[in-house]
Amino acid sequence: MCDTLGLLAGTGALFAKNSDRSPNEPQVTEFYPARTGLSGRLRATYIELPQVRETRAVLLSRPVWMWGAEMGVNECGVCIGNEAVFTRGGYGRTGLTGMDLLRLALERAGTAADALAVILALLEQYGQGGDCGFDHPFSYDNAFLILDRTALYVLETAGRRWTYKRYARASISNRLTIGTDGDAYAGGKPYDFRRTHTDPLYTTFSGSAARLCSTRCSLETAAAPLDLVRALRAHEDGTANPAAAGSVKSVCMHYGGPVGDHTTASMVVSLERDRITAFLTGGSTPCLSLFKPVLFGGEQSGFIADIGFETYQKILAEAIAELREEEQATAAPQEDKPQEALSPQARPAAFITDCQIETDREAFIPDEYVGSSTEKIRLYRELDNIADEERLSVFEANLRDRFGEVPEPTRELFDVVRMRWACIRLGFEKAIVKNGIMILKFIENQHSAYYKSTVFGNILKIATRPDSKFIFKQNNNKLSIVVRNIKNISEATANLCELAAKVRGEGVV
């Protein structure tokens, strides 16, 4: 079983995939450089075919015994992931595997549209087939999610039959999803591809409906690599201990379910205008793994490398926080202990590592104030690492000494920093200050130990009082606090400090 998801975002795109295979099956990540002047024939997993003259550089994650790959990205920013789909027809005994088709498309295509055309041409000529199981026979047809910075396609197949559809964001799993709404069909005439070709028994048994629902929900709010990391770490709702209760309904699949598959490797790719950054796990189960950044191409250094490393640090911190949550949730109750006696892990800041701030206010360092882009980047990074008012005051004083009086947008930026501190302390994962309203969003993970904490309980008490300016909202099981009549970031920060003081008044911090 597997799951793949992606979206187009501005001038770039995001891609993510879990590879779910036999738990004892090794999967490796490999880089193959671009090559020219090739000739002769190449050996795929089961068949031979003519080699092309030139191939693209590719980064692949593949089962070690296969030629093809489960997922990958090439030097042009084309990403592909494939999924097993279960169809009514008999599966081919020989041919190109779905993994072979994926790798061939990445090596030969410069765009997502080119990759789609490569797969269709190869499928028509050679068909698909062959045993794809490691320790037991396992054959299937394939679906593919193909994207670059400007286009995303979902391609679904049944033998040599196919249909595809273009999306802005999409996820695929172990089931056919395109009916009569496809953009094109083998043979040219539209028909209900999903209903005609789906094997209902195996498709239901795969648990793909629940996983597809999970990844689609994740895509609704995804905007950064970390969002897709979280999507790949998701478990079936209600699973208290996924390591002891494997489920085919979990995107992060642990061994122990009726199928016996296990997430053996994961990949997230960020395609920006001028860089490609892949985040890879070095082992199984993404919920217990770190996503290591891999920068595609030797020219990607300096600032790009720094950005990659900072993102990695955030992922690392988040993974540690999640482990702490689990430890706290399973630990003995500590209600009788005063807050000061609790470990740092039990304090609000342990539940989240950062807060995303969205605002329509101007909060930045203007070009006319600091002209050097390099210097401005350094200042932003330094500011991002400041965690207390004393260091922020020193930073502001140094800025004034070097560049003169601090402009209003930069003072607003300082308030954004203060606002982030307060949000992290109180357990707000996201804050929006726009159109005179502040929206404070609680931790999205409903199973977080935060919701059993005294901090959350006391915020709830405050926000549900009839006369409170802090209004509690619940929409589609997502919780938030709304504050109206907010003129600027400074007022937003002042209101957060007021809320923190009220929480302290309840005897929490």
C-alpha cells in the first residue's frame, strides 16, 4: 500500500510519498547523474528495451532488488510517485513494472507533460506486468502522480487502458478515482474508468479510502514541506499506539495489520523557482524518522543550503516534540504537582516548536533601510533565533546603531516576533491578523497531549465566559480563538499578553 500527494504553489510545487512495502524489504535512495552518448539496450526489472541517447539526472528511492523506483525527482523538477491499483482484468506476467515506468519517465522527460507522454508511449508498446512482491507474489496495475512547477497530472491505468486528469492539488492511493471526468482516455472515448475497472474486494481491503481522505484533508491547508511531512506521519483516527496496532487505514503504516505492509521509505520534495530540495527518511515509519534535506545539484549552495538546513532543524524539533507528547500522554498523571515542578516537556512550549504568522500588515526590513540582500538575510536569520525580550532589545539597538532609526515596518516585524513567542507559549499553532481580526488556531492534531493540559483547559475557561473578548470557535473539529478590533500587530501582541496574564491568573504558568 502507498500514498502520494502533491500541489502547485505559486511559482513552485510540493510533492510527497510514502512507500509501503514488506517490512524486511530494503529500500535505497540513489542519485544517477545525467548521461549522454548512450546506445544499446537497458535491462529493466524484467524486460529489455532500447536505451535513449541522453538521460536526465535523477534522485530515486527504490526497492533494492528492482531496477525501477517507487518515487523520485529529476534535475528538471519533475516528480513522480506510483501507487498499486487493483483492477478486474488479469495482470500482465511480463512487461514494465509501475516502478520501471516511473524511472524511465524521470530519466527521459523535461516536464510533467513529457513524463506523462513517456509513460503512455511505453505502456502502449510494452504493457505493464511482473511480480512486484519481495517475499510473496504481488501483482497489480498502477496509478501515477506526476508534477513539475507548473502542472500536476494523475494518470490511472488498467492493463494498457488509461485515463488522466490535470489538477492543482491531488492525492492518490490504492484505488482508481477518475470516472467520466478524465481529460483523456485510451481509445479517445470517455467512459466511467473507475467503475469499469475497479476490483471492489481488493480495493476495499486495501484501506485506501481512509488514507485518501486523510491526505486530501492535509492538502486543504498544506503550503510548506513541513505540512506534507505531517501528512505522511498521519495515523488512523483513534489509534492510541500505532506501533502496536498496525492499520492499512494509516498513511504512516506500521507492521501488524492484516496486509502486513510497512512504510519503508518517505520522500518530500520542494520545487521552488530556482532550487529543488528533497527531504528523505533514512529508515521506516516517518512518524519515528527524521527527514534529511538533500539539495539537488552542486550549484545549490550558500543561502539555499542554509534554508535547507533551517527547515531540517524545524523538522527535527517537531519530531522531538512529538516524541515528548507521546511520553507525556503515557506518563502517570501529575495533577497534584505545582506547575513549577513539572519538567520542561510538560510546559506549553513543548507541544509546538513554532507558530505560523499571517498578516496583511507590513512587517519586514525595507530595501531602503538595509540595501544588501545578503545582510538582510543574515538579519532575518538572527532575528528568527531570538527567543527573549533582552536579546531582541540588543538586536534593535545594534540595528539602530548601524542603519539609523528603525522604520515602522521593521518595528512591526519585532512585534511579529513577540507575537510568535506568546503563541508558542500558549499552544497556538497558527495566528492570522487580517482585516481587523486576530484568529488563533490551536494544534491541529486532535490527539495531542496539549488538549489534556491545564493550559488548554484554562484558555477554554477564559474564552467561554460570556463577557470575554477571546471568543472560542469550533469549525469542522478545528478549534480557534477569535479577537476582534485589532488595528495592528502591536495590538495583537498586547491581546496575547493579556490572555497569557489571564491564564497565569488561573494558576497555570
